[in-house]
Amino acid sequence: MTDPSPLHPGPLHPATRLVHAGQARTPFGETAEALFLTSGFVYSSAEDAEATFQGSLDHYQYSRFGNPTVAMLEERLAAIEGAEACRATASGMAAVHAALLAGLRAGDRVVAARALFGSCHWIVSTLLPRFGIESVFVDGADLDQWRAALARPAKLVLLESPSNPMLEIADLRAIATLAHGAGALVVVDNVFATPLLQRPLTLGADIVVYSCTKHIDGQGRALGGAVLGRKAWIEEVLQPYLRNTGPALSPFNAWLLLKGIETLSLRLDAAGRNAERLAAFLAGEPAVARVWYPTRDDHPQAALARAQMAGGGTLVTFDLHGGKKAAFAFLNALRLIRISNNLGDTKSLVTHPATTTHYRIGAEERARLGIGDGVVRLSVGIEDEADLRHDLAGGLAAAAAGR
Ligand SMILES: *Cc1c(COP(=O)(O)O)cnc(C)c1O
């Protein structure tokens, strides 16, 4: 493939990279990214096939190993993150799974923040120990717990910040320093912040993982994931694992994600602005006991959030007086904002974590994470803020009446 007008070499701003980075045009000169919906590739001779498999010829072989459309997405994500390399996967969980399992072996020790996405928690607490890997959980916001857990050697640290659903902030720089002292690689699940609001690699993390299903697609169409990090680790540790276990991203979904990510900056601006205003609105309502939004003054780690993030993001979590009864009355009274456990969409979505996303972890673990029965997680979309506020007001009235 050729691109007769490659990007100029100067540093481009993120909003520009979202639209242009990684595009490899064919000789047809298409405007949009080409969709290579093919499982395999042909060779012009037996010699070329041999040279490709021996590594002396650069040629696509099979879409489980690599595909030109998927490669465009990988290059774009790497350019936005400022990472040396990226590999895309079929889902966010495939990315987390591969980032962990690719380099771990029996006898290793993993330290993770307790507030993890449900399936990430399952991998660390249930899957890893089956293979003789020790796992330890700590409170992500408590540096003393990290320090104690990392006083012994560890192979890997996994955390997310802001966390789901309580939007707890972990001090990425301090944790990375402790982790490196223990010999561990730091893996950050950066889904809630997105690469535009937080770049963990600049704060000391070694590997960043995404569920592209969330803000990167951002329009509720496709599952996808990504792992980003140093070239040597990606090529020598991750790539053999992906190539031989097969969590490959479909070229069609890669193409959707390429088109989705073009508008990430616009969508984040609009949804983030809505989220900040709606958090302020909710904080002033008598039916609401408490609001969490990372960069608000009343967030316990607001200073840290402002220091390591360029904005508070699109999620707002709040606690309603009246527990589950009030929360259900609230959710059922909404007309515009839909009940869904998904997030990062142009459409505003709401969920009751205690009975859905965090049901399986049990009451005791929920209590430890602060996920009360009145807690509601709102993923704010790009609708008109006045309409969203009106819908929330109707929900709050029902919650107050129903409790
Ligand atoms: C959604 C999500 C995942 C999993 O991603 P999928 O694309 O659903 O597999 C992992 N971590 C976080 C923080 C998420 O929100």
C-alpha cells in the first residue's frame, strides 16, 4: 500500500491523530480507511511464501496474525497513546487476558487493585491461582497497602483509574515506582479515562489496555480491545501469545473502531461537559446523598485526579437516599436515559451496580468497595444537557416518592 501524501513529520495534536494516524492508502487513493475483509493472503511465488514465513519478507500471512485494517487501528491507537506498539484484540477482556497471561507463569505473584472491572477481578482472583500464580488485592487508593504488598517481589501489577463504579483514583506514578521496585510490570486499564484524558505510560506504567467497545467505538456497535506498550514486549511476549491463541479482532470491527475513534475528541468534550454539569445538578438535589466525579472539589482525590487527568470523563456515580427501592424507582422513571450496563456511548446509559455489574462479587466485597444499594452509575452521552437534566429530575422525583 502507498500513501502519496504522508503526514508531515511535526508533532500533530491528538484530535488530528484521531482522524489521520495510521492510515495506509492503497493505490486507489480512497478517502476512508480500506476494509480488508479477508482471512488470508496470497503469495506471488513459493519463494515469497518461504521468505515471509522465515521473516525476510514483510507480507501479511493470515488475519489471526495481522491484517491491514487492524494494523491501521493499531497504529492510530499507538500514535494517540504515545506507545511504541499496539495490538488490537476481539474484546477488552481478550486484551486484559492476553496482557496478563502472555508473560506470567506458575510461581509468579500479581498485585491488583480490588476495584477492578468484574471480569478482570475474576481473572486475577479465580483464573490465575488455577495455574499456580499468587494474587493479592489491595485498596487502589491506599498507598500503604500497595507499599506492603510490593515489599515482596511481584511480576505484575494491575489497576484501573478511575475505577468502576466508584471512580476511585489511583496514584499511577507512586504505584509504578513501588511496582518497579518489586520487579513488576504495571498494567493500567485506562477505559474510563480514555487516551485523551490520561496517558499512563507517561506516568510510569508499562502496559495500557483498553476495551475499545467503550468510548473508542463510542456508538454501541462493536466489541474490541487493545494492548499498548514497548515494542520489544509487544513483539516478543505478547505477539506469540496472540498469534497462537487467536483473540484476533475482526477487520470489520477494526474498521468500525477506526471510524469511531475519529470523533473521540468531539464526543468526549460534549459528554464530559454534560457529565460535569449533571454532577453539579445531582449534588444539589435533596434525593441524592452523595456524588462522585473525579475532578469535582468534593471528590476525596480531586487534586490527584486533576494532576494525572486532563478532565473528569463521562461517568458520574451517585448515591440515592432510600437504597435499592429508591434506585429502582429512579431507573424505572427515566425516559431518555436507558438502563444498560454498557458505558462510554453517545447515548446516556444508567446502571445499578449492586444488582448487575457487581452482583456476583457479593455483599461483603461490595461493602468493601463502597457500592451501596442506593448507588447509581451514569454514563453520560452527547445529548442536550437540558434534556438529560429534565430526565434525571423526573427520576429523582420518583426516587423520593418511592423510598
Ligand atoms: C468494558 C470493560 C472491560 C472489558 O471490555 P469488553 O470489551 O467488554 O471485553 C474491561 N475493563 C473495563 C474498565 C471496562 O469498562
